[in-house]
Amino acid sequence: MKKIVLFLVLIISLVSCSIDNDNPSYTYHVLPIDSYVVPASFTLGQTYEIKLKYQKPSSCHIYQGIYYDKNLNTRTIAIQTAVQNNQACTTEVPPISEVSFNFIVTNTGSYMFKFYKGKDADGKDIFEDVEIPVVQ
């Protein structure tokens, strides 16, 4: 009985899969942060709005969210975008975009924010580090 059920599930899953070229495909990009607004210090238990400004390289870049990586008290931040493949883009550069997120202070000590600034001539990631102390 189990073999029959497994066989039916396998057949249904194979039949339900189809390769459609009607669905758009996307390429994902991480964009640098042009500028940011952070407080000079944090208070434990408080929530702070962190503002980020970035430039989309073309009209085809669609904002997908904030890249946010957390490692102890270090936060790495960048902008995530998607570009639909085979789409005609305008060459006019869109205006500067602004997004923000709320940051809740949960640890003592200092937080290190690493804002992504792009790549250097060798293709290595560049970050601007900002240390923000937590005061009591």
C-alpha cells in the first residue's frame, strides 16, 4: 500500500511540473548604500530607525529589501534588488531612493554597522564601518 501511494505521489509531482517560458526570470543584485542616518549612541532596550539612501543603476532595478546579516554585535547592511531578464531599461538614472528599518538594541557594549559601499578595482567588497556605543 505504501509503495502504491509513493508511486502515485511521484507520478502526480512529475505531471504537475512543466517548464514554462511565460514566467519571467530575474537576476538579483546587491547595491551599495550612498548614505545613512544613525544615532551617535544607543540605549539598551530602545528601538531606533536607521535610514538608508541608495541609487538604482537603471529603471529595471526593483527594490527587494535590505540585506541584513547579523554576527554577534556586527551588522552588515546593503540593498537587495532584482532585474527582470530581457527587459528594455531606460538609460535615465532614477532618483535617489530611501528606505529605513527599525533596530532594537538588545546587547550592551557597542554595535558595529558595516554599510556596503560597492567593490574596489580588484572586485573586493568595500564597507564603511560605523561603531555605535550602547549607553546605560
